[in-house]
Amino acid sequence: MSERIWLKSYPEGVPHDLPPLPYDSLVGLLDESFRKYTDRPAYSFLGKELSYADTDRLSRAFAAYLQGLGLVQGDRVAIMMPNVPQYPVTVAAILRAGYVVVNVNPLYTARELEHQLKDSGAKAIVIIENFAATLQKCIANTPVKHVVLAAMGDLIGLKGHIVNLVVRKVKKLVPPFELPNAVRFNDALAQGARKTLTPPKLKLDDVAVLQYTGGTTGVSKGAVLLHRNVIANALQSELWNAPVMSKVPAGEQPTGVCALPLYHIFAFTVGMMLSLRNGSKLILIPNPRDLPAVLKELSQHTFHSFPAVNTLFNGLVNHPDFHTVDWSNLKVSLGGGMSVQSAVADKWLKQTHCPIVEGYGLSETSPSASCNPVTNKEFTGTIGVPLPSTYMRIIDDEGREVPQGQAGEIAIKGPQVMAGYWQRPDETAKVMTADGWFKSGDIGVMDEKGYLKIVDRKKDMILVSGFNVYPNEVEDVVARMPGVLEVAAVGVPNEESGEAVKLVIVKRDPALTPEQVQAYCRENLTGYKRPKVIEFRTELPKTPVGKILRRELRDKA
């Protein structure tokens, strides 16, 4: 595409392209932040704060400890923890030591963990003790030689002892395990503090992170993110948010809420890396599913940015304690990871006066590729426009660009696009073109202003008598029905039409009946889009990030 039609939709002052990257690696970004923001709090966790100086000192010690294990530059180190301060300290340490971060979902089963540790070739893992029993089951089959064991309260002083006692003895959240050679996190820090860190010689094209895709397309693959990819995406996000974040009063530290898990690329880049870059404080939320605890924590802070997924926005805005939080300082509510439903966005805007700006991206794009302008006053129902230096086009199965307004696969090109999949040239070839375009597997449409709308995943599409039905559309309509809390639409086999639409609904109103849902759909959806089957459940299967697992619903069907 020669013409970037979306540039005319950019807010005033947002540059069309990124300037040359100001660092030679992510370590350059870290070093600058630690130097520039020394006395500021970097992380807030369970009422305790960790400063930029603390993060610098601890990560330097831990990096020296890791180097002392005899790992060589480029070795992979896995992290398997929820949002605790040990996470950002460990990420900084791995990068400063010259190694590669492998983010691991802490809720993985032993089978999934084994796959990721083997696939990445991780030599070491930093894991919170709550999940050590999972590691014990599979460690013998992996290349992992070194285990560092963290506990929930490691970095919060005396209060940490109480936290650890409650986690272990009262809530019994640490199943028994045996990892005889594991070293405790605080012991590793103490050992590292007595060693000297040898700064590695890193380049922008070195690998920084292996980010495993959720495996929605089969086996989980590691997206290879270079130092340049993650830096570029943090800077793109900074430029994009600037029109509203520049309104944070002078003398008030910009503060973000980190309720999405840091192992997820959305929180990793747009939460942690961006906040390091601009000297923000990050409020770490260890369990976003515990809504009363989330709201209680937020009620104690002034905060300005809140990246979240639709399910979290929905859960919070419908919670009776929502009003206990002061939302008046919120400058940007960023929706990503899954489609934001307009019913949720409407309610959020009414309650917070800060519209949800929906963005779009993937593990393969570090993650942000497009976003709605943060200056928008209302929800658009689109994924916005490509970020600075990013190109997006809509292509057919042969890779040719389709006419404007026609649906096709979204292809993305830009400095945030991965180098490929880790040791899988065959899989890389399926999604990357020779001239650097990444084929997303998402079906979208671009309008005359350059705004993109996702109509669905290639494989989630339901084919009813030759008509394409996009689950997102059906879900968006049914989510507006007053008695519905959550909804998922999937295709099920049907003799007459090939496939039919099935709805799985979590009720808000216990009295809701299938007949009422059918009547509502008759009013709002054309014939072939209406559900043939309606099932009520108490909850929908979700990934730990809160994405609804349509695949699981389909498989059961």
C-alpha cells in the first residue's frame, strides 16, 4: 500500500513515524530509567513500594548471580510467576546478564510447561513456589539445570513473612514439592550482591524475549522478539498515549494499573517496558480474578492508565464496589487481547468518563499494531488505525490486496514485527512474506479513514448455508441484552446448513430463558446469524488473561 490513508486520522502532535531508536538494546533503556528516575517508586505491591533504585540494585545482583551459574550470552531463562515485584526484577536481571527472557504462564499444566521449557531450551527457571509442584513433575524431561524459587512476600520486608505464612499455611496455596537443588530467590540475591556483573555487548538484533503464542492454532510456538522489536513497540505506545498522558499534572508521577499478567506480551510491553521508559509507577495486581481485592487496592491509589481485556472491564464496572475507587484521574483505558463489547464500553464510559480505546496486536507484533486515537470521546467498535511506522493491509488468500471495504486477512509490517518463530522455519514461512509482512490470521476490513474492524479469526468463522457468520458480531449483539453477563458464539455441525450458531451464555438475570434470547436475536440478527442452540452455564472457559476459549466450547460441542 503506497498511501497510508490512516495518517489523516492521527491526533495532532503524534508523529507518523518513529525516530531512530535511542538505545542499542533494552539494557540501554533500563540503565537510562534507573539513572533518571532513581528516587521514584517503580512498583507498588500489597501496600509496599519498590523504587527505581531498588530495582536497579536487586536486578544487578540477580544478573551477577545468573552469570555465576556459567550461562553464556543468548541462553534462555524462563520466568513462571504472577504479578509480583520479583517479576520485573528478574526480567531486568536476565536482560542485563545478556540472556533471553522466556515468559511462562504460571497456570500451565506439567505437560504445557515441559513443552515450553524443551522448545525454548531454557537452562534456568525462576518460579514462584505456588507452582513448584508442576515443575517437579516435568523438570527431569527438560534442559533446566538451575531453579530459583521465589515466594510471594520476598521483596516486601517484614510484611513479606506474614504474606508467606498466609499463602502457605492459611490459604494453603503452595502444594508440597521436592526440588532439592533449588535456590531461594533472596539467597540468590545475597550471593549475587557479592559478585560483579559483566555487562554483555548487546545489539538491537539480538533476541530479547521468546513469547509463546497461546497455541490457539495448535502447538504453542515461541515468537522471537528482538531488542529492537520491544523497544520500538514501547516507544510507539508512548507516542500514541502522549496526547492524554501529557495532561498528567506536573509533579504527579504517571501511574499505571498492571492487572494483566506480566507473562502476557500486552502487560510486558505496554505495562512494564513502557512504564520503565517514562518513569511511571506500576500497581501490580497479583490476581485480577479477585475483583474485590483489585478494587480495594485501586481505592488506595491515584492512577492514569489502565490496560485491560473486555472481561476485566466488564467484571469491574458491574461490581458493587466499583464506586469505592476514584476513577477521575484516568487518562487512558486501553482495551486489547480480545474484542471489547460495545455494551461494556458504554457502561465504562458512563461510570469513569474515560472511553475505552481498543487496540490490536499479537505476540508476534510485540504486541501493539493498531489502536484507536486516545483523544476519541467515544467507543468506535474498531481496532483503530496503524501505529507510527506501522503498515497494515487487507489481503486475499493469494496475498493480493483487496479493494477497500472488502474483508480479507490483516497483514502487518513494522519495527515491532517478530523475527520469526523459534527454530520453526516451516511455521515462520506460513506467516511471514519474503518482504517482511506478517499474516495475522485475523479477518478484517479497512474503511476510507484507515480504521480497521476485525470481523473474525480465519478459523472461528461459522459457515451457515454458505454465509459467513462472525462470532464477534453475534456476541456483541447478545451482550447488549440486559439479562446477559457473558456470551460466546461458536459453530456446531448441522445437517441442514452445514454449521449452525450455538450460544453459550452466563446469565446476569437468573430468570432469563432461551425463548427470550431467541426473541431478542430475531429482532437484532438476520436469519442465518441466529442461534439454533442456546446453552446456559455458570462460567465460560477462559485463558488466564481472560480471553474466552471458543475452541474449547467448539470441541465440546
